[in-house]
Amino acid sequence: MIARIRMGFRMGGMIYDYGFDERQGLPRRDRHFLWAIRLLGVGLLLVASVLRAQMPNAPVLQDVWTTPGAVLALNLAGGSQGSVYGAAASFSPGTRLELSGGVGLQAVTGAGSRLAYGFRGALPLGGATSAMGFGLFAGVGGGVAPRSHSSTVSGVPDTTASASVMEVPVGGSVGWRHDLGNGHGFSLYGSPLYMFVSGGGKSSGLFRAAVGADAGITPVLGATVGVEFGQTRTATLPGPRSTLWGLGVSYALGRR
């Protein structure tokens, strides 16, 4: 996420914004309207997942640059097995480490909704101001996923069964970014990875890859889009069985 905060800082647990909190003569109704928009946006972000937190049925999207401080995000991800929603946050004490994690709601096709969780750590290794960068990451996530089985009566495939699944991705990322000025910009990145998947009574390793893009919409808001593809597990085992996609909007907290 490449958005940078230049206009605000935390005050009493809320975000204080020079854009209208210190403006003199701003009509009370306009001030209330702006606060309502901000509170609504923060509320939506608090019930969302961070794409960089590893959750089953969500792509492993990992940029090679970090935003110092805390970031919240509103995301939607999924594939042929269902969709993922959640609540999480990421934190970076500087430019050399990023930690993210959270819990979410995994809507599993044919098996209802279940809890999912994920954690990930990333280590950017490129220059803080360079246009090209690279980094390493590792994570762990768990939840449930559907699996096919044959009925002993009819022999008809049934996809309503589900099983617990754990995914552990390890990989690297390489990216390129372009600064448009005034907190705006974008980055493109690719992440080849090896994923250890355990579930359904068996464990296996998969080679997959992800490509993504981050954009700085404003100095505090960012957007992410990307896909993950590669090797898949068989229909009888839980785990990735298709290309996964993800969309997200992020909000950075704290003063920059």
C-alpha cells in the first residue's frame, strides 16, 4: 500500500483532520456531514480484512513497500469455493518490516459460513525511495473449505462436505512503483510462492503465483486489486482449486 498520510493524526482515538477540523466558518451541517462520512468509512474498514493477511480462498498479494504505522482495509476476495470477508489490521514500525493479521467470515460454497484467520510477516529489502523493489514474506492461515466426495448410495458427487484447512505460504515479491505527487501513485508487483496446505487428512505443497497493483487514491486512502493462480488441490481435498481474486480499499492511521 503506497498511500501516505500527510493531513491527520490520532486524537482521543479518532482521526483529527486539518482539512475541516481546523477550518474556521465551516457550516455545522457540513461539518457533521463530513464526520458522518468519515465515521462510516472507518466503520466499514473495521469490519474488513487486510489482503496481506493470509486467509484461505484469498490471494496472497504482497507489495514490496510498506506504510509506517497502522493500516486498516476493506476487502473482498474469493474464487470458485466462495468468498471471504473479515476484520484485520497491518502494522509497520518502519520500512523494513510489515506484520498483518485478522479474522474473517468465509462463505464456503455448499457449506455455509465459517470463521477464517490469517497472519503474515513481510520483509522489504529494496531501497525506501527506489522505483524498483523486492522482498520476502511468510504467513499462516486457517479456516474451512468444501471438498467433493462420492455418496455410498448413489455415487453422485456431493460438494456439501467441508473440512478444516491450513495454508502456509512462503515466497518473494518484486515490484515497480511510480509517484504521481501529493500522496498519489501506484505500484505493480508479482509474487511467486510455495504454499504448504494441510487438510482433509493429507498435506501437500503447491507452487503458485500472484500479481497485484496498489494505488494511492489520496494521502490516506489506497486501493488494491490482484489475482493468484497456479497449482491446485484435487476436488476431494480442501485448499485452492482455482484462480483467486481480491479487491481492497485501505485507510492508513497516524501522522506521516
